Amino acid sequence: MSEALKELYLPQTTAVFGNILRIEHASWDVPMLYVANTEDIVVSGETFVARDFSFTPPDSSSEDDSAQITIDDVDRTLAWALQQVTSGVTVTLSCIRLDQPSIRIDGPYSYSLDSFKKDSASGKATLELTRQGFLNYTASKDSYTNLLFPGVFG
């Protein structure tokens, strides 16, 4: 466990932690960058715009890899951009120290956007996501026995 991650679990710390969100598509010139904070921050030369959002991770007790991000008061730029594309949107989430943005605590975790919904009355947007990466595929349900697969046990 890294020193930065250990600091996250300390009973008392002066460090401030938060999530950053990167939403990108091959057809966009620049990614949409957001930080769950009240102020914009700069991370590695990129400005992350302050936006209130929450992340609901996949349920670890099931094989369902779906996650959800809810963004309060979504801006028109993001809403318009996500309505123009039907696939290929990558959403990356990381936890960083907001007081030292170069220190990454956890992540990055990459997801594919499955759907985007915006509630015009509340201004909230919901992004339904699925995990990316080869480690997220479910294991085979086949039974490996020494009779059928002697090379595995030899």
C-alpha cells in the first residue's frame, strides 16, 4: 500500500482527498475534466472544473460490472457532447489529494459509457457505466479436473 493511500485511512490527517473525472471520445478535441470540489484544480497541466458529482461503484458481491456517476447541475457542453455520440466514450475516475493534486491515491479506473440521461428539471445527469479491462471479465464456469486437463495439474 502506498504512503498516500495509507494516509487516507489515518484517523486524523490534514490531507484533503477528492475524485477527478475524465470523460473522453476520439471525436472530441479535448476531454471533459471535472473534480468533485468547490474550486477548479490543475492536475498535470490540465484544468479540472469544479462540479458536484457522486460515484456508485460496481457491486463487489455480484458479477454485475455496472457503475453510475451522477453529476449535479450538468453543463450544456457535456450534455450536448454526450448526446452526439452513441459509443466509444471512456470515463476515467481517480482519487487524488486535492491539496497536492500530483499525488494519486487510487485509480485510474476506466469505464465505458453505456447510457446518458439528463433530467432537465433538476439539472442532474446520470451516466451508466461498465468496467473496462481484461481483469474485469468473469472467470470461466468450466470445471478443470486432472482427468480432462492433465497439463494443468502435471
